[in-house]
Amino acid sequence: MNVVIIAAVRLYRDGLADVLRQHGTITVAGVAANGSAGVECVRRCRPDLVLVDTSTPGGADTLTELRAVAPQSRVVVLGVAESGAEILECVEAGAVGYVPRDGSLTDLIATLERAGRGEAVCSPDILAELLRRVAELTGCSPFTANGSDQLTSRELQVVRLIENGLTNKEIADRLSMAVPTVKNHIHNIFGKLQIRRRSEAAAWARQHYQQGRT
């Protein structure tokens, strides 16, 4: 399978190309330093895969353009933060897989190979959030009657900060409370919403606040 690499930093871009060239099943069809050059390169080469560094100028717009000009090419994003919001943005723009910022070269190769086989590559938590997003879009949200009206104002603040990607320590600092108190609020939130993961709380918060604006 062949791949086009789009990354702003030349040293990083060339290093990735050298690593991938040493892998027997991957051919580097082209490299580009920015989104517009990358889209043009993909238009010419029609690669199986496109590897996009998320720090490259253009971001989600580049992914959207790639999907338009080469829908057969499968896009993997590199250096994405392990947070539901950023990953979902990339997926909605056309990415089929991602390698987080702390991912290894082994992770990169494995993700490219799976994407090349036509698999979507994401963690169970992200998959759960994607399924909930689909449910929201189809009007079949699992959160409609899960005790949302029982959350206190403080719990609503906490769940909104979870949706923004803050850790327990960051939430404690933001709300001037102890970390154990934050954990207790999260425990209560999970119980009232009948959920088990922070990603589910973030998905609920997005739906709740979107409904509040309509």
C-alpha cells in the first residue's frame, strides 16, 4: 500500500518517510508541508492512505478537502490529543484512524496497516462516543430519560468541565474544591445518568447544552 505524508515540520516529515520506507508493505508516494500542497499531492497520487499531522496548518479543513478529492484514500491523523472532542472532529472530517501524541512507531505502523485493510481504528471509549453521536443525530439518544433533571447546579458545572476535557485536578482548581469532592460529584453524576465513562458524560453534556440552545 502507498501513503502520502502531510506534515509541516520537514525533519518530522522526512523522518516519518524514512521509517515507513523501511517497512516492506508501505510505499511513500509523496510528502507535503501544508494542507493545500497535500491535497494536490493526493489528487495526483491517489494513495491508499494519507497520514496527516494535526499540527499542520489547515486542520479539519484539510481532512474535508481530502475526502472530497480522493474519497478512496483512507486518512489517518497523527499527534491527536487523546480526547473525545478532538478525535470526533477528525472523524467527522473524514479520518478513519488516529495515533495519539504519545503513540509509538509500532502504533503508527499498526494503525496504518489496519486502515489499509479497511478497518476503522479507535479506542473502545471513542467508539462508544461515536455511536452516541450517531444516536443523537438519528434522534435515538440513550440519554433522554436518564435522570438529567436530577443533576445539581454544581454537578452540571462538573459535567460541563468534563466535556471540555479537564482532569479531576483541573476541575478542582477551576471550581475551588478538593479533588476527592470532584470525584464524589462525578460518582453521583455517573449514577444519575446511568453511565460508566467520562466520554459518556461528555456526550451527554454536548446533547444537553445543544438542546438548551434550541
